[in-house]
Amino acid sequence: MKQINSYIDSVFYSQDSILEEVLISIKENGMRSISVSPSTGKLLSMLVSISGAKNVLEIGALGGYSGIFLAKGMGTEGKLTSLELVESYAKLAYNNLSKAGVGDRVSYMVGPALQSLEQLVSDRKQFDFFFIDADKENYENYLNYCIRLAENGALIVCDNVLANGSVADDSAEPRRHTEFMKKFNETVAKHPQLESIIIPIGDGLTVSKVKK
Ligand SMILES: C[S@@+](CC[C@H](N)C(=O)[O-])C[C@H]1O[C@@H](n2cnc3c(N)ncnc32)[C@H](O)[C@@H]1O
């Protein structure tokens, strides 16, 4: 998986100095280097632009790396709402999106994502694209909220669903979230309101289309 991802990154991803600076800022601020891979970011941007999404919800901002790809994919009329537990992370993400020229397209909701999602439901918000990339234990809860907040035909994309290959390979070192992800992938695959597939890029993405 690592070799294939390095190959895809090397052939299909062109270096971007602002995105490189974002990754450096994350390290300098003592945060974990757990942003999506460059090619995952490129794919997110392409999925947003191909689907024509204009109202994107991200769960898990970290330093704004994936947020920049999502915001760029939407174009100038788009709006990104990003949920992040840690206030200082949301501030860094906002600074980084501003440096990338897309700060005017994003707003952050700070606190546990489940609370922010409940708020969005009671405010009757709707979105046409979702990116889930926060605490794995809550993926199923996040998925259910995203379906409630989705317009018909919206896309829901979730990261880390292959858990470094361990969901498919019993000889691979299990991750803390391997069992969660196995169960989550089965839930997604069988969900009556979703049409879904896994794309094995980065750490694996489920891509689901919502039927309402
Ligand atoms: C893998 S990182 C996100 C990486 C980001 N999507 C990117 O690729 O640039 C996960 C983020 O989720 C946040 N997070 C974890 N638990 C959360 C929760 N309960 N509510 C909101 N955010 C949470 C973490 O603080 C962290 O910033």
C-alpha cells in the first residue's frame, strides 16, 4: 500500500509550496502529522469539483491541509464548514486556509463534533458533500448525522477506512481502529440509503452517494 501510494503521489501530485508550509506548521505547533496524503487531498478536491458541491462539511480540521483541497474544489461560491475539537487547531487551520487564499470560504465550529452536528441539525442546515476524518470510534455516529444533514445525491467521504491495510490482511499489524473500521465498512456497504465503494488511495476512502 505504501509503495503504491508513493508512486501515485510522485506521478500525479505536483508540489505546492503553501501546502508544504501547512505540513511544516502542523509539526512546528507540536501537532501529529496525520493530515491526508497529497493524492487523497487531490482526489477530495476533484470529487468536490466533479460533483459541483457548494456546501461542504468537514469533520476533523487539524491544521487545514484537507480543508484547503476541499475549499479549492468548491470554487469561489462554495462554503466549507469545518468541525474541530481543539480551538488552537481550528485557529491554525483558519490561518493556513487564509494563506492559501480560501479563508473567506471557511467557518469553524469548535468543540466535540457530535455537539456541533446536533446544532447543525437543529439549525436545519443541509450539505452536499461531507468529509469525515476525526475520532474513528464515532465514525458510525458521524455517518448517521451526515445522512440526516445531506441533500439527496450528496457525497459522504470517510478517511482511514483501510486502517493501513489491516482490515483486509490478517497478517498486517492491527491498528487501534482496525475492528471499528471493519464494522464501519460493512455498515456503509449495506446501508439502505447509501451507494458506496472504497477507493484504496492514502489510507483508504469510502465514497458514498446518499439516496433520500
Ligand atoms: C486526522 S486529523 C484530521 C486531518 C485533516 N482532515 C487533514 O487531513 O488535514 C483528526 C482531527 O479530528 C479532531 N478530532 C478528534 N476528535 C474529535 C471530536 N470528538 N470532535 C471534533 N474533532 C475531533 C482532532 O483534533 C484532529 O484535528
